Amino acid sequence: MRRKLVAAAALLVLIAIGAAAALYLYNKHLQHGVQGSSTVEFTPTAAPKAPKLRTRSKIEWDQFGDGPQRTHVGPATKLKRPFRVRWVAGGSSLLEFPPAVGYGRLYIANAGGDLIALNAQTGRRAWTVKTRRCVASSPALGRYELGTVYESFLGPHPCGRKKTAGEVIAVAAGSGDIRWRRTIGPTETSPLLVGRHLYVGDWRGHVYDLDARTGHVLWTATTRGAIKSAVARSGRRLFVGSYDGHVYCLDAKTGRQLWRASSDARLFGHGRFYSSPAIAYGRVYIGSTDRRVYSYGATTGKRRWSYVTGGYVYGSPSVWDGRVYIGSYDGWFYGLDAATGRRVWRFHANGPISGSSTVLNGLVYFATLKGRTYALSTRTGKLVWTFGDGKYAPVTTDGRRLFLVGYAKVYGLVSPSLERTLAHHHHHARKQKRTKK
């Protein structure tokens, strides 16, 4: 009997040692990503381009990521450092996501549920729509009826209640009058506006295609988990991450699923996708709660590479000049090769990075949870400029000003050299006008 007990104990020890060894090897495996190829499902000619300033259309920054592919690359401008604060607005409620910019205004929502229009030149409030709902998204801005702002909302305060209903609203850009409302599940998806189509997701796992003129549902698709990220579009394909650990590709006209790709397998399921996808080079780029940044083929859904950071990757990537720029909760900001996932450089910031980044004029901007905004060289990762506010949101611009979102304030920053140039041109134009008379 004693021998049997000794043998059983020895067997248990061996099993424990084997399990510990397996867990060690598995954790070791999790520390390494998968390097990709620059020749497989990678199209250099499908590179993101800095959009031209759309001053004639009166909309300079139409939605989160500035365009349907969500590459977070802004227009080339003549804004140069040093920046000077021209105005400050807000100050009472958290601002988690950046504004849309157009018609001489900024449109932004705060944590109190207020959708606000600010004068881009002075920062003065033009109107406020009070919803008394929670919000965690950026509005979209379109031209319908001389300008319409679209915003998505979670349930009423207090936040976090899954069984409440969410809402999408359309508001007149000039007056703040509500044009339509659509009830869906709680949603923190920044609306995607493409023509007459408005795409949003919700916590119930649905993706909706809404008619931007009326709010009517054109089609609905379903995933197996909550959708908390924004939808991106390239051609006739939609891309969205889900909390079920998968990235979905849908037909933009019908909602039919074209493919579904998973994050890398873990001991307990898969990582979740809060990060919104960016589409470029024939690839999908997205971060995950499993500490990884992923690249999938946009046509096939096959994983082309993954890069492991030291923390959650909640923010959405910027893609520019052959690089993917993204931050992590580990406090590092990364510049990765878009084709292979190889790390080109990294920068250690003063705290965790939860928000997304923006590329403007060869600089990539991001903020940390410790309350500071950074601007790095996209080529080298070296620090170029920093500002003593910020938490989640990156910067946007109308070409004449840089709009920086702090914890609860919006700053209108100007470039003195550009102001002098614009003043000279304005003076010259007035002089010519008087001469003609």
C-alpha cells in the first residue's frame, strides 16, 4: 500500500512538472510574434496618401481616422512648430475621441453626453445637443442637407449597463437640430460615412448599414461578440473587429460575410479587438487585448504577421510611408514595418497608451494616460514636440490650425509663421481688390 502511495505521489509530481514545463513553453511561445513577407499579399502601390485639404467641400476632417480606410493620416499643411495656443474650450467633462472638422467648426462629444459645435477660429460654442447618454466615439460629418453630423451613443447614465439601448443621431451641422434618431444596442462605434451609407456596430454584436438621409436600416450583420471598434471600408469590403476574438470582412452592399480571421490562440481563448482596423497595402492592421498587433490579408483574411508588445493594444494604428504606428499599455509607442511586422523603432513615453495616433506632416502624434501628448518623427521615432495635456485622443486639423484634445479641453494651436503668410496673402488680395475698383 505504501509503495502505491509513493508511486502515486511521484506520478503527481511528474504531472505537475510536465504541466509547469508546458506552461513555461507556452508562455515563451506567446512572447514571440510571427514575422511576415513583403511579397505575399502586400501591394506597395496601395499605399495611403495624405489627403488634400478639402476646403472647397468645406469639410477638412470628416470622421475618425479621416477617411473610410481609417489610416489616420491627415492632409499636408504648412503648419510648423513652434505652436502657440490661440484658444481653449471645454474643461468640465472627459473628451475621449477627436472631433470632426468642417464648415468652420469642430464637432465633438464629451463623456456627459453633449454633442458640441465649436467655432474653429475662436473656440466659442455654437450649439450643444444634450443627450444625457454615455458616449465613447467620434462623430462623422457629411454634406447632406448643407451639412449633417452623425454620432453614436451608449445607454443613459450610469454607463456600462449592457441591457440598455443605444442610439445613433443625425444633427444639422449649422443649427444642431436633430434630423433623425435610430435606436440600436449600446454603441461606442465611431460612425463610418461613405456616400449614403452610415456603418455602425453595437455591443450586441451587430453591424448596421443605415441610410444616412433617413436612418432606416438597409441591412444588419451579426458577429459572436460585442463590437466596440469602428468599421473601416476599402472598395466593397467592410472590416471590423469583435470581442469574440475575430476580425470580420463583410460585403459593403449586402452585409454578407466574406471571411472571418482569428487572433492567435491562447491558453484561454483569443484576444479581443477594441482597436479599429486600418486598411492599406492590401492588408488589415489592428491591435488586440492579447498584447499583439496583427496584419491580415484584406482579400483572404489570412494572418500575415503579428507583433507582440508588453501590454494591451487598445488604440488604432496609423499607417504611413510603409510603417504602422501604434501604442501599447506597456508605455511604448512602436513603428513597425507594414509588410513584415519587424520593429523599426520604438519610443518610451511617460505612461500607458490607450488611444490612437495621427500622422501629420511627417510626425506621428499620440497621448498617454498620464496626460501628455507627443509628436515623433515617423522615420526615426525621435521626439520632436510634446504638450502638457492629452489622454486618449490624437490631433486633427483644418489646415490653418492644429486641434489638440486634452483630458477635458480642446486647444486651438496656431503656427506663427503660417499666420504671417496668411495675413500677407489676405492683405495682398485686399489690395488687388481695391486696385480693380
